Amino acid sequence: MSTSDQERQRQTLLHFWNQGVRSAKELHTLTNIPLSTIYFNIEKIKNTGDILHEGGNGRPKKITADVARLIGQTIRRDTPVSVRSLVNKVATKGIEVSHMTISRHLSNHGYKKSLPQATPMLTTVHKEKRVEWARKHLNDDWSQTLFTDETAFQLFRNTVERWHKGVKPVRHMPKDRTKILAWGGFCVNGRTSLFCFSQIMDANFYVDILRNHIPEVNEMLGDVWRFQQDNDPKHTSRIA
């Protein structure tokens, strides 16, 4: 018999006992619960005034309500926290648990650990403007056009997994100017040299980069060519 069925029997017997039904045979007739079970619970009522399960079967749980609360609070404050760190956190309360015990506890309570889903930071307006631009220049001759842009290189991948329940969390990926940056251009005849830098780019610095690379572009496209860039404020500034 499952624990839930046993609990249902105890509650049923307690209900009829409180209604004044004290005869074991009468309780058996009303509930169809085995007489041995009824006698056992009646004896428990007489001794303790209740028929709640006293516990004591098997090993006591190490993940008590207080420990579970501590684990939950720690994860909410630090979602990438490792299971080993949680073991150490619980140990500060004088409780020793294995990392497998905590892993099972988290799994039983719906926690998963995974890399947050990346999502682009393009709004609907951004997308509409890109489509509009593409349609406007659909029939352009691109043979004399230099395309340029900057990008940021991460020196390490962001592979920090985080605890979560239900839907995987989303991590936005804005441009991080503190990383290694690079500028470059390409056309049908080749590409410019890659210019790397770490300082924050402003309009003046951007113009200096362009001036230094014009000779390379002239070698590939001659004296007449079109320069293509995006609408970054530095690109559209008065100086640029």
C-alpha cells in the first residue's frame, strides 16, 4: 500500500472517531479498512490522542525544510552556482550532504542547469528598416562598393550554465566595448587589413581608421568607389 493510501485510511478513521464511532467492527463496516489496521490506529489514538504517522522508518532526510530554503535562496541570488558550492554552503550550517543528494533534491524540485538561450537585440522597427533598405538597393551594382563594420571578439566563450525552473532563461547579448574590437572591410576584389583596438571608438578615432585604410581601398577599387557602413552614431556623425 502506498503512503498516500495509508494516510487516507488514517484520516478516514480519525474522522469517524471524532464523530463518536469507537467500535472497531463498526469502523470496519463503514470504511472496509482491515481490522488489524483499525486496532493499531485505535491504540495509537488512546496513547497519543492522534493517529499521525510518527516517522522513523528509514534514514532521516538531510535536506530539511531549512536546508531546502537555504539552497533555493542561494540559487536565486547566484544562478550559476555549482553543486559543490551548494555543498559547502550547507556545510556552514553544520550539515554534511553529498553533491549527489543536492543534485537529486534540485532535480526533484524541477531545477535544471543549462546555458541560457541567446537572443538577438533587434526590434520590429530595426527589422522593418533593414527590409526597406534591401528592397531599395535590390538592383544596385555592388562591384565598386566597400563594405565595412566593426565587431567585438570575446577572449573566452560564455558557457556559464545557470539553474532555472521551466522555460530556459534568455541572456541578451549587447555589444561589449571592453573586449577586443576590430574594424575591417571587403569588396569583390579583396579585403582590407584587419585593424584591432581596445579603446572606446568615437567619431574622431573612426575617421582616423578610415583615412589610414583609404590607400588599401584605392589599390583594390581605383579612385571611384562607394563606401558602405551601417547607421552607428559614430558612422553618421558630422565629422565622419
